[in-house]
Amino acid sequence: MTDRTASRAGHAVGDTRARVAVAGASGFAGQELLRWMAGHPHATITAAMSSSPDGPARSLPALARIWDGVIEPFSADKLAQAADVVFLALPEEAAAAVAPTLVDRGVRVIDLSGAFRLREAALREKWYPATKMAGLTPVYGLTERHYHEISKARLLTNPGCYPTAALLALEPLAEAGLLAGDIVIDAKSGISGAGKKPSDRTHFSENHGSVSAYGVFGHRHQPEIEQELGSPVTFVPHLVPLDRGILETIYARVQPGVAAKDVADTLTAAYRDAPFVRLTGEQLPEIKHAAYTNFCDIGWRVDSATGRILLVAVLDNLVKGAAGQAIQNFNVMLGYDERTGLLPLR
């Protein structure tokens, strides 16, 4: 990331506005994309579609005077004709089917589903069986870790919300050889992380006043975290009665002799040029500090006597965990300052 600061000046050609389409625009992440992209100075929203080819066009009252377009029925042909870049906020099966077609037709694709996140064929077959990778080379879009690969991507797979927080906290420490032994990730998410389609688990009466663990030893974000981290983890997600937000408490051990200063120095070096990672040190962050923003806040404590480390990472699952990170990646792909449309530029 040594030349990343210089690249923030932006090198996109002229003042041409990119034609952007959002498929799955009626879901939580899709609406969040429209909310943020409507004010992007280098983009024009040329199409916004639902996940289904059936049903009438409809407006989004919550976005009135922010974005006054209509959500149209899904059409892959229109997506390819109307856009230079398409955000896919579709279910995995639909994204797996349409992304290759769009890439073949010269459209750059940012996929918010999990369809293309796993590189190993056996894992894809288990977790995303609809995905066929023939001829595709997706770039994993954890912006702070793969900045330069993202700039050349034709198909970008946006990381999951849980993996984004976990990997931003852990990857620099693992790469520096500071960690030892097992890693346990205790993760808590607001209900919007489960998507807009209702279920018994997301029903108000089931969630209000309660916290529940789910997907134990069976959540698809675990292999994603392990793939990027290069080591096994114990990952336990929980559903909490909040609209949005993720808080992960991560437990691990450090190598003998590693102190809090070593952790601080490593994370500071890793994110010196990263505008959306805020390091809070021993002041552990809270969900409300990052909600409605594209920030991931990371704090930590080290117990040198026992060699234990605790990290807390928080983010908004609909912004940094989905739409905001997708827009950050859009900016990098097209050569704009990665903060464009997400932070005021100075």
C-alpha cells in the first residue's frame, strides 16, 4: 500500500460519469447502495431492479428526494445495455447465474452475495453449489488488503460482513507472525444482516429482548474467514435485537514476548493509509460509534502475563459490511479517491 496515498488523487478519465445499475435494489443492501450512490459525483444510476422479472415497477418512499427513480423488474439484458458497472445485491443463485453473462458483455460487476467468495472448488460446491467459475477470476474485495488487485478487477466479490470485521482485525497480526494457537470469534449482528426476506428467526417477537447463537460450526462465513486468514478459527455468530451493526469479540494468543505495543505498531503500519479503519487501542469500540458509516473500528487489549489478546471490531453490516465497502471498491476500480461518496473530501 506504499503508493496508495498518491493514488487517492484520482486518475479516472475526465469528468465522465460512470453508468451504474443496481440489481436487487429493493433489499436492505440494495436500498443502501441507492441511498449512497445517488449522491456520488462520478456516477449516474441508470437502472435499479428487483430480484424478480415479475411484478410492477415501484418507488421507494424512504428515498424520496434522495433518489426518485423506480425499481423495475429484473432484466439481465437491460443491465448489460444500461451500465458500465453493475452492483449485484441478489441471492447467491441469481448472482451466480447473471454475473458471468455481464462480465462476458464487458460490464464490470461488484457482487455483494457470497457466490464467488470461495476459491476452492469443494468449498464452493458445499456452500454455493450454483456457482460455476469457468473462465472467471474474481477479486476478493477487502479494500484495505487488496487495493491494487481491485483496481484491475472485472468481477469483484464483496466480502461478507462478518469476515470484513474479523479479517481487518486479524490479518495484519497473522501476517506479522504475532498470533499463536486457537482463534475464537464471538460475533453479534443486527437483524438486517439476515436479509429482507422474513423468517421465524427474524420475526420481531422472536428477537426483541433476546440474543441467540446460530450457525454454530455451520456458517458459510467461517470458511471465508479461514480462506483469507490461512488458519482455522472457531466462529460463533449471534443475532441481537438491533436494526444494524456488528460487534466481534476475538480471542487469541500471542507469541512469547509480544506486547501491546507490538500489536499497536503492526495495526498502525497496516492501516496508516486506510481512511475507513479507525484504531481505538485499549478504548474498545461500540456499535453506535460505527453505525451508518463506512468505518471499521478496532480496539484491543493484551495480557502479557498470560499471552492472551482480545480484539473488538465493529462496523455497520449494511455499510462497511455491504454497500459502503462495495462503493469503496467501485471507487478503486474506476480510479477515484476511495472516499468519494462516502466521506467529505478535503
